[in-house]
Amino acid sequence: MTNDQRQYLSVAPMMERTDRHFRYFMRQITKRSLLYTEMVTTAAILHGDREKLLGFSPEEKPLALQVGGDNPNDLYTCAQIAEDMGYDEINLNIGCPSSRVQNGNFGACLMAQPEVVAKAVEAMQKATDLPVTVKHRIGIDDRDSYEDMREFVQVVSQTGCQRFSVHARKAWLQGLSPKENRDVPPLRYEDVYRLKQEFPNLFIEINGGIKTLEQVRDHLQFVDSVMIGRAAYDNPYLFATVDRDFYGETGEVRDRHDIIESMYPYIEYWTNRGWKLNAIARHLLQLFSGQPGTKAWKRHISEHGCRPGAGVEVIQGALAKVPQPPVLV
């Protein structure tokens, strides 16, 4: 992987967050950061509304499909579908600790079964030329030593899997909710750093509790890439300078007003096809986080965006309530 191709940053897959509308919105802010879908189960891909679940706009690329499952045959077919639809990567979820996911025997519980994960990865690799990657935790329950994680990565990497995105918290499979599993177990960044030291030929990405670009720079001294989750959703403008500062792009950094105005044609396109405005607008609410006018912006969208027939005029009205940034000369 050359420096031109490297993915220094990515936006983590997040359920009920990283749908196609959020991803298109993020592309108005960063063109280079890798984006992920929400996790989609193999059963949903094979039997559900594929266009609704997996459809995306070309502007969203580079884009990875994250899947959840453990059946090699199903994953083989899903990898073929991902390639046929034009995704750039297929990622296997070995990090979600929810009880629903555990009942399906996939997600974080598979950290205790590295051979099962290896077979799943091998099946996907046989089906596609796309990179097949894995997102996992540093451990689960009492199987949480560095040596346990090292064994997991050792077994899975023997398939030829090159990219591992590591959430630097263990997961408790019982007793904590998925939300608590994102906050309660302590972060152990040093374990991820050590993993990169011991597997220098693997592409190791770190995830968990990262909220600033200063933290990103610090982590990049020890790993190949940084994945940002909730902070990307709660403060999407965090990514405004990423293409310039991490990828060497030379274009001007867009201000928040320009970003919203660039969304108008997209909003018109989807609302004219029957999508409710709120399905798109909910992803825009945090763009002005911490800025003058953010309360008025959110209030206007919340009050008017749910009305029948609401369209781009609601977003235009909300934007008018936010002061324009000063012009620098």
C-alpha cells in the first residue's frame, strides 16, 4: 500500500448512524477518509431488500461494507455481492457485544473462536479480490490478555488478512449494554501499539475514545491508521481539515454553510422520491456543534422537518438562522 493509497483515518461503522445519507454528508467534508456502512448481517444481505440495505451513491467511495456472520458459505456469497455492487472493501465484525449478535454466534463472541473467524475470512477471500478486513476488540470477558489478542490476530492473519481495526477496549458479553461496552471497560492503547510492533507487516488501525486530531497524530506514531466513531457523528466538522492535513490535498477547507448548501440537490433528490426529510436531516444536526446559532439550527429542523412534505426549504430556513463565518482577508 503506497502513501497515496493509505487510509490514515476512517469513520467507524455505527448502527443507526452510518447509513447512506450520513456517508454522503461526510463526503462533503472529507473525500479521502474511509467510510463504512452500518453492520449488515449475512441473513439480511441474502434475504432482505438489498438495494435498501446496501445501496450507495458513487460519491461515498472509498466505502467498506461491514458484515456480521459466521457461516463461511453465507459470507462467501456476501463477499461476491459486495464486489458486484462496487464496494472497496468487506469488513467482518468481530467487535459487537450485543445479545442479539451473540445469539447469532457472531460479533465479539467470535474472539474466542479464532479458527472460525479464519475460515470465514478464507471463504470471503476466495469469493472476491476485494480486501477482506477484520474489526475486533482487544478481548472479551476473562479472555482479555494481550496474549489472547495476539493469538487471535496470529491465527486470522495466516489466511492472508492484512488489515485489523482494533477497538482498544475489551467487551463484556454479559452485564454491560453495547453502549456501556463503548465507555466502561478501560482503554488499553498500548496493547494495540504492541500489536503493531509484533506484526509490522500488518496494517493495524486503532479505535476507541479518540475525539481530536491531536490524538490522531499521537496514535499515528505507533499504528497505521485511526478510526473515529461517535466523535465523527457528534462533531462531523472535526474532519474538515483532514484531507489537507493528513492526505496533502490542496483545496480550500469548506466552511459549514458551504457544506450544507452542497447538500441541497441531494436532499431534493431523495425527498422528491418519497424519503422523509428527517431521515437525512438528523445527520446534519451536529455540524454547527459549539457554534453560534446551533440551538436555532437544531430547533428549526426539529420543529419543521417532521411535517408532511417537508423538503430542502426547511434546511434553508434553518441555515438562515446561523451566522455566516467572517470572511478572512
